[in-house]
Amino acid sequence: MMTMKKWLVFICLLSIFAVQFGQVAAAAPANGEARTYQTAFTESEASLSGAVSSKQKYFELMDYWNVDSVKINLDYQATQLAKELISSVTLSVNGHAFHSFRPVTANNGRQRLSVSVPKEWLKKGSNMLEITGYIRTVDNEICAPDDAPDHWLSLFTTSSIDVAYTNAELKAAINDFSHRFTGLDTVGAGQSVLTVPDNGDSTELEAAVYALSGFAKAKKNTDKDIPLLPYRADVLGDKQAVVLVGLYDRLPEGIKGLLSKQDYNTKAVIQLVSKDTQPTLVVTSQNPKLLVQAGRFVANPSLMEQTDSDLKIVEESTDVTTPPVAYSTQVTFTETGDEVRGPGHREKSYFVSLPTNRSIADAGQITLDFRYAQNLDFNRSLVTVSINNIPIGSKKLTKEMANGDKAVFAIPSNAAVSGNFSVTVAFDLQMISAACTQNGNQTPWAFLTKDSMINFKTKDRTDMLFNNYPYPFLRDGVYNRIAVVLPEAKDDYTYRSVSNVFNLLGQYASGNTGDVRFYKDTAGSDELKDSNIIAIGTFIDNKLIQENNKNLYFKYDPKGEGILSNEKISIETEYGKRLGTLQLLASPFQAGNGFLAVTGARAENYYLASKLIASENAKWKVYGDGVFTDKDGSVSAYRFKKEAGEGDQSLVKDVLQRGDVLGFLVAFVLIAALAVLSLILLIRKHLKKRGGRDES
């Protein structure tokens, strides 16, 4: 028998072996473990305003969840004027009402309601919760306007939808792993990680960002990122889902031992291993071209969804390309028609897909074909159309047109609509004396027919501004010849910055056919001239940034230790050492291409800057063409490029402000005018003399 000391030595050796070869066991919690996923009902405090109003919230139930219960926690406050006996709030899920209550106004304070949702009305995927408030502030149905300012119900940010569930057992299938890798709970808890072998080479990074793009597109929580990091024990930790992308001869020996026997020079392998310990999807080949092809396979959501085994072989003949995405500029809102029912303000919203580099040109229009009830108060009922929540037009409803009405709204030329956008059709269905009588069975309604649509033309947005980002790095939904230039020595901040950039670009990408190449900072114009460049690093460790310091809007001091002041802002010396910047310029190698510098005096500084373009939630802070941020979260954005015609206008302005130059110009104009007048008089005198000789 082994002594205790020998057992300890044996266990230590096993631990070292596991770390050395990447086999970190017991990382994923047991599938049967009870968990709770919480979705905030509102990001900021919201209100239901008006006598009758509603608010909707969508929440997801992942297909690998065994849902035990869904509980609604509603933190609210009703106006102290609300009459509890005649006011009510109703909760519905997927169109089924399941709970109504009288809002409590005691002590004019915050209230909490917790109620379970019937499981039979829930479904896998997207579910819609709706809260409808009927708030009355007068007794005995005395007449009062429905839109009085004292009709309100506030919803606090602590309101939530709590899903209690257990995970189903992971199948030995790539598609099941993919669902979990991008799942709400996995990504939300930071339990997904995409890795490459330490000091990943250019081919591995290229294949990895293609794979990352596919996962970023698939994940539901767009405000959370999937990190890209080296494959190390401290990175893997207790992660529940790991993807490893690497050339076969650079994989850990422990991983190689789990893979199928293949000719890795002529094949690429996508294989799920360690299913019951730390599920890991390995993407590998010894052939760099095939490794990139396998990365594109992972970026194709249809192929990943259809792969229901634990092994996929990718060969040179394997078609991994996503079909070209067709963007229609004539979009029908509904295939069968949509109905809204109930008094007050009712909305229907429709999503329209458009590449991020394209915007709506002039002459676009929205056509509504609809009908509505005849028992409305037509002095107060109307339909309003909005794009991205900005109204573009309204039409009053009339009794004569109730059985078949039509409205055409021109899209304003200054609407500045680009990329994906939403169209909202809002009906205000006001009842006659609604505040004095019960509606009973006379519930108002409106119906939007299948002939309702939007028709528009598009134009390309080519200004090098963050307002148009991700242009020029994406064009019509695919990567647009991107060259990523990194320092020779890459630390975790470098990898995390790359993953931040491609988490957002991947969400925008709709195809996997574009190109991303990785280069060392010694790359020259011959390699980079045809590309849109993303340079990540400091003045010290990225030669490309150092060589283009003279072109940057936020320039470094001669030693590269900090950012200097410029024409937009004064920067204190020590503060300049703590800044990270994003700067979008024209490429120094070829006109028409872009150059994005993600930089700072230290790696942690440019990592902070990269977080500004990691998610849609952060991107709204970024505009113009030069942005800086610090560790306290302060963000400042500026426009350095002059607008078209701005230079000429500035010249005129400068001339008008210079008295000496203005006096000279006035004198010059007067002299020129006198010279012209003298010339005219001389010509006239000459013609008269000549005419006199002719007569004689």
C-alpha cells in the first residue's frame, strides 16, 4: 500500500501533468445543478403613462435549459392619486394573460410583486412579457381625459424575469456545444473562452477571428464579449466551454491524444473533446489554408447548426461559404397582417435589415394599408409612423375610411437612417367618453394588412468617421480586406483588444467570405497598401504606430511615453500617460482605405480604448474620428477632419476678420473696376470717331 506521502506526490504529479497538457478537469458544473438566470425588465427607470398603456419585454429560454419556473419580480410605484378599486395592471406572456392585480399606493412608496408564469405558455427561444396598466385617478368613472398627466405607473430597474432551470446533459454534438458556448448563461457568466496556442501565429489568429465572428453573431447578450486568449491553465480555469484553434503541431500533447487519427496535412478537424469534464471544441489542421477554411466553417451558422456529431472533417473541396446576403429595399412588414386591440396607444414594430455602410437615400417612403373600428372618437384617433423611435408622420383616422384606409409617408432626407433600423406603427385608438363609460365588448381595434411596406433606395457611406463605423472594415456585410497589425510580443491585453474589436465586427458581419490578415508591426507598404488597417499597440511596441505618429490626431511625445495636447484639448503630461485612444484616419499607403489606431502609452490603456468598440452598448459614446478614454471611464470624442467646404468657408471668414487684407481687396476691386470702365470709354470713343470718318 502507498503511504500518505507517496499519495501526495502522486497527486501533485497528476496535477502538473494536467496543467502541462491542458487537461483541466472538473471545470464545468454538473448538468443537473439548479441555476437561475435573471433578465432585467428595463435598463433604466420606465413609466406607463396614460389611463391605458403597456410595455413589452422579450426574454430568452435556451434550448438546452430544463426550465423549472419563470418568476416575474415587478418593482413599481403607482401615483398616489390612483384609485385602487378601479385601477389594475395585467401581465401577459406570449399573448396569454396570466395575472392581474390592483396597484398598491400605500405610503406612496415602492412596491414589489412576485408572480410565477404558467409553464404551458412558455416556449424555447424568444418569449414576450407584456405589462398593461389601467390607471384611474378619479372615483365613480367621472369624466377625465385619458392622457391626464396624473395617470402613471413607474417601473424600477430592479424589476426582473428570473428563470430557474437545470442544464440538460451535453450531447456529443458540435451544434449542441455551439448553443451552449454562445448561451445567455455561459457568456453572461464569462464561462466561454476562445483560445489559440501561446504566441499564436498569423494563420491561427485569422482562423480564430473567423470563428469568433460566427460565435459573436450567434450570442444573445450582445453587451458581453467572448474573450480570445492564449490556451493556458490560468485562462481555462473553471470555464464551461472552450474553443481551441491552432495548427496541429502547436497543440498541447494532451489535446492531440484526444483527437481522431487523420492526415492533418490534407484535412482539417473540428472535434468536440472532454465532453464530461471541460467541453472543448478543437479546430485544427497542419495545413494553414485548411485551418482558415475550418475557421470559416465555424463562422457559418447554418453549417454549425446542422453538425449533430462530435467530429467534422473539412477538406479542400468542402464548401464553407455563406450564401451572399440579399438586402431588399422593398420590405413588406407582415405576411398575413397584424392586429392591435384595445384603447389608447398601441404599437407594432418591424425590423429592417441593411448593411452598416449603407443609408437610406432620398425618395424613400412608407405605405400603410389598414382598417380600424368605427366606434372611435375620430377627433382624437390617429396613426403615427416612426423610424428608430423618431416620428416621420401621422394621419388622422376618419369614420368614412374605417373599412379601408391608406397612408403614404415620405422618409425625410435628413432622417440619417443607416444600417439595421426599426419602423414603428403606432395607433392611438381613443374611445368616445372612454373615461365615463365602460368599454365592455366595444374594444377598439386596428388591422395592418400585408400590403403595408417600406420602399427606399440606398447610398454608400464612405466618410472615415466613427459615426459610420464599422465602415471601412465591413462592406455590405463582409470583412473588407482587413489587415491587423500587432506587436511582436503579445500579452493578454493585446489578445483581449483583438477580441473586443472582432466581437462587435462579428455581430455586424452577415457573411464569412471577407478577408482578415494578421501582420507583425514590421509589415511595409507592399503588404498593407491594399488593406484597411487596424493597428493595435503602443508607440514603443508597434512600429507602424510609431512611424505614423505624425499623422495621428492624438500624437505621442518624442519618447512615446504619453499623449500630447492638440488643437482640440489640453492634456496634462501625467494624464497623457494614462489615456487610451481610437483614431480613424486615411491609410498612409493608399487613398480610399482606412487606418484605425487602437493605442495608448501602456497596453492596459489601449485595451480600455478597445472596449469602446466591443459592443453596441458602448459604441454610442464613439463619434467623430478621434476618441480617448481613461481608467475612470471618461470618454471624449472629437472630429478633426474638416467637413466638405469648411476650408473655403474658413478662408472667407479669415479674410473678413483681417482689416488690412480686406482693405487691399477692396482697393484692388475698385482699381479693376476703374480699369474696365476706362477701357469701355476708350472703345466707345474710338467707335464714334470711326463712324464720323465713314459718313464723310
